[in-house]
Amino acid sequence: MMKLFTLLILFATVTIPSTGNGEEPFQLGVAQSERAQGQFFVVKVTGSHTEPELRFMDRSFRMFHQPNGSWRALLPVENLAQPGSWKLLVRQGVYEKSLTLRVIPNNRPLQQITLDTTKRALKATETELTKVKAALHTETPEQLFAGRFMRPAAGETSSLFGLKRSYNGGPVESYHKGIDISAPKGTPVISTAKGRVVLTGRVEEGFQVHGNTVIIDHGQGVTSIYMHLSAITVSEGELVEAGTVIGKVGHTGISTAPHLHWGTYLYGTSVDPELFEGKSL
Ligand SMILES: [Zn+2]
């Protein structure tokens, strides 16, 4: 009887976790510690069983679980973000780690755009603004994109991402949140990567500025937008592969000539699509 009692005590002693609270330190890493405006940082956390809290540039970002057990976030640097040093803070339970990341200017020039009076009179409707914003902020935990991101239409880049914009000689109010691919009306437009169609918007539904538009959720905070289409050939909720035709090039909405406006977004913030084209993440 005495022997059994001793054995039980021993057993109890060795199974008590040494840290007590179950927490353990994690490892934090970034692929590059300096990025330009309109680019993004790749942040990885390993050794954490639960999702770490991440803060950067006064914002919280979700981290997404990876097949190898690590956590990842693709952190966008807004095109008009203040260049300089910014602190990246990651917390998991009682542990906290930080890194200093540098943001440098991208020096994208000012672009003067002339619109005729009809196009100039077009104002974005509440419907398109609200729906586009919500769709671009989609954060599905599952990663749908796989392999290389594709260029969504054949044609030359006629306008770069990040150009500061002045309309008809007015003040700089915005910047170009994607690239323009010049192509004839009717050119097929394909999805840059696998994903789910989260928005189809048409001119007659109030998409006066964006024109006929498709937004695709690629998972883990990555979304893409295709604007000014002459036709949309997919429906909301549909799962598409990389390369699936989703519509045709046009010049609906505010557009001076047939072209595809292609935008890529991370957590609802636009980043340069050319960083994705031909690359795997
Ligand atoms: Zn554009």
C-alpha cells in the first residue's frame, strides 16, 4: 500500500508543467526589414500554439496559421505612409517581442489626368464605395492562393501603382491603387490566383466610377480587384482557379480608354500588384 502511494506522488510530480502557465516564448522574424511605400513585409512567428497579437503602424493585424505550424502576416505599407522607422510589436500571452522596420519613400511621380465633362461629373455612389470597401477587407483564414500569381490580362502596363493623382489640374486627392493594363475591349480577364468571388458590381447597380467590377478573396487577407470591365462572366460565391476567365476588358466607369485596372490588397490596403505577378507567396 505504501509503495503504491509513493508511485502516485512521483507520477504527479513529473507531470506538472515546469512553466506553470502553459505559455512559452516564440520566435519572430521578417523576410526584409526595409520596404518602400506600397510594398509589404512578410512577418513570421514560430513556436506559438495560439494566434499571436500583432501591431504595426497603429493597427492590429490578424496572423494566419500556416501548414508548418507557424503564423504569418503580409503587412501592407500604405502608399502615403510616413517614411522612417516603425515598431512591429508581437505579443503572445505573457511574452512580447518587437522589431524595428524601415519604410522608405517610393518616389512615384504626380500624374495629371484630364477627364471630359461627362466622366468628370460621375461621382462614386454610396453603394459602390460601401460594397467595394467591405469586399476588399475580407479576411478568410484559409489560404486559397497557391503557386505563382498571374498577370490578369495580356497588354502593356500603361499606368503604374502609387502615382499621385490630380484631376483636370486640381489638387492631389488620391493615388493610383493598382496598375492599368492597356488592352482592346473584349480581351479576356483572368483571376490572378485561386480564390472566391466576393463581389460583382455593375454600372446599372450603381458602380458609376469603378464600372463593372469583380473582387476576389484569395484568403489570409489577400484580395484582388478588376475594374472597368465590358462583361463579367462569374457570379458571387463562385470558386475560381488562377487563370479562370472572370470577364472582359472594357472602359465602363471612370476610364478614358479600354484598359484593365488591376489592384491587389492586403487587409484592405492597396499594395503594388507587380510585387505579386509571377511570384509565389
Ligand atoms: Zn487604374
